[in-house]
Amino acid sequence: MVSGVMQRPPQPGPRQTPPAIPNHRLGMIIFLVAETMLFTGLLGGYLVLRLAAPMWPPAGQPQLPFWAGAANLAFLAAGSLGIHVALRAARRASHHGVLRGISLALASGTAFLAVLGIEWARLRSAGLSLSSGGTYGALFYALTGCHALHLLAVWIWIAVLLLMAVRDRFSPAHHEPVEMAGMFWHFVTLAWLFLFVILYVL
Amino acid sequence: MRASSTIRPARLAACASLVYGFRLATASALAQCAMCSGAADASAGQFAFSKSTLMMLSVPYLLLGGVALYVVRAFRRSREKSGGAAGDTDSTGR
């Protein structure tokens, strides 16, 4: 039996406007706020111990190499630039631009980790270790180690992005992973700027 | 027509009880932190503690202000964009 009821064509619903702040960006902002408080706590502990100490660095302990901190700051800034270039290229659908930007960020991150590793080895051979350096050594390794873990995380993230970029997975409509990795990278750069000033300059 | 800006007594009482509750919570926290308080009162660490506390206290406010500014700007931009789109629709008559 054939029903005599005709099916209505689907009616267009009310036009949906995009949210003022996309969910992925809001989530990343909340995450970065929490991360900022982590570094603030670490820096607060560092300031208490450093300002209360009669002499800094303590007698017999090596001075932190300024050049290493400055070089690392330059590497992170270059990585920030690379991610920015990649994001702009993804918005313009430039496949080569995305690859170039992400490769630059990845190389910068590798250079940062290499310089930090060399610096740790040099300081360790100069007598600065977690146990022998007292609070000086412990604070230095805790702050730079925590930062290096963050950079390692974003480095792995960007390596995955590079694989995705090789397969041309990004487009002007879909580039959120690059944007979020960029936000995290900029945060890591900013955190190093503060660490550099407090640890190496002051 | 805009609503009157006078504060209702019930809201005022709720705010006052909130502040009082916060004050009580702070007092109990201070009572449990006698050792920290004693360490902070020592002359050697007093300067260090106050500077560090100042730094750690300022960061949440800066973060809150920054995020609030970003949210306000994002909503304002979104409203302008949707207002512009509505204007376009009106002008075409559709």
C-alpha cells in the first residue's frame, strides 16, 4: 500500500554563526594558563631561595654561560617564526610554505635541545649537579629540565605535524593543529625569555 | 528601558556572607601555617618571601586580565562580523 502522505523537503534551520572563540583555542588558552602557573610556582621558589642566599651563585659553583641561554632564546624565536610562517601558509593553502615553516621550527627545537644538553654536560663536569650544587644546582636543573620537557613535547607534536604536512593534510579550512602547536611553541619561547632573564642575566 | 542600578538587600547579604566565609577560610589557613609564618618573619628571608609572594600574586591577575581582554575583543569582533552580515542581508532584501 502506498501512503498518500508526501514527504516534505528538509527545511533550512536557523543560520549557525561560528563561535566567537573556537573550542580548540579556548581549550589551549586554559591549558596554557595552567602551565603559566606551573612556571610561576617554580620561579617563585627560585626567587625565595636566591634572594635569601647571602651569595649567588654559591662559592665554588660555576657561573651559568650567558651565550648558551642567549643562543637558545634565538633558536626558540626562530622556531616561533617558523610556526608563524607555517600557519600563514596553511591559511593560504601553500603546501611548500607549511613544510618550510614546520621544518624550521623542528630544526630550531633540535638545536635548542642540543645546546641545552651540551650546557648540562659542561656544567656537570664543572661540578654543578643535583646533589653537589645545593639549591643552586637543584633549581637550575629543575627549571631548565621542566622547560626542556615542554619543548620536547612540542617538538614531538611538530614532528607529527611535519608528517601530516608531507601528506598535505592542512588546508585553509583545516589548520587547527598547526595553530595550537604554534600557541604552545610561543608559550615555550615566552617562558624561556623569563627563565633566561632570571637565571642567566640577573 | 534600563533597569535600576540599586543593589538589592538579598544580594548585598549574599556578598557579605561570601566575604565573611572567605575571611574565615583564610584565618584557618593562617593558623595551620605557623611554621611558614615564622620562616617569613625571619629577617633573612623576609625580603625574599615578600618579593616572591608579590611576583606569584601578580601573575594570576595578569593572566585573568589578559584572558578577559581577549574574550571581550573576540566577542566584540564576532558581534561586528554578524552585525555586518545581517546588514548585508537586509540590504539585499532577502
